[in-house]
Amino acid sequence: MNENTIWKGTPSQWCNFTTFVIWGILTPFTLGFGLLVIAYKYLVNKTSIYEITTERIIETKGLFSKNTDECELYRIKDIKMSEPFWLRLVGLSNLVLTSSDRSHPTIIIPAIKDGNKLREKIRAAVEERRDKKGVKEVDYE
């Protein structure tokens, strides 16, 4: 098996914009507590790593303790791109992946640049992986 990385990254710090502004304003009144909140939010965001390979999606989160979740690409059922107004202003978007994985049915990759390009890359990789594995998606209602 030859697994290659399609994309690897972390969410943009723009998703923490309101927290940074509010606590930045309140910091003088909270005796520096605001700086601790800002540093914590920054580090939590920075340690959320998403890796999309030709076989799976790997999500690693955690500041002190790490948790890694994986989802096989052939399990991805739907890809939705969301562009909230504030993120659109800076050219970012969220990707919401729905899967048939029981432990991780929804994967959200927040505040990423070039979301549409990544969405297309994921869609193509999912189709390629399904063809290689001989998997067909069937929904029962």
C-alpha cells in the first residue's frame, strides 16, 4: 500500500477572532486572565491537525492529551462546504464530511483556505478509493 498525503493542516486562527477581540479588550480588567484564555484558544487551535491521505482522514486533537480519530475515505458519504459570512470575508470556509463510520459520523474541518479545491480533491480521492476497494454506497430507507 502506498498512502500519500493529499492535504495536511490546521484551522485558521480567524475562527478565534471574536474570542481574541473580547478577551483582548477585557484583559486589563481581568488582571491578565484574558491573555491566558487567548493563549489557550490559540494553542488548542494550533494542535488540531487534519491530514487527508489517499486512504483515510486523520484528525488529531489535544493540547495536553492527544486523541487521534481516523475515517476511511471510502466511508465518506457527503461533503458539504460552508462559508459563514465572517470567514468568507477572509477567504476561508468549513468542510463538513458525513460518513458511515459509527464512531465518527461527522468530521468538521473548520476555517480552511481554498475549501472548494480541497472539497474537489477529497471527492476525487473518495471515488478512487471506492473503485480500488470495490465498495458501492447503498442507502436503505
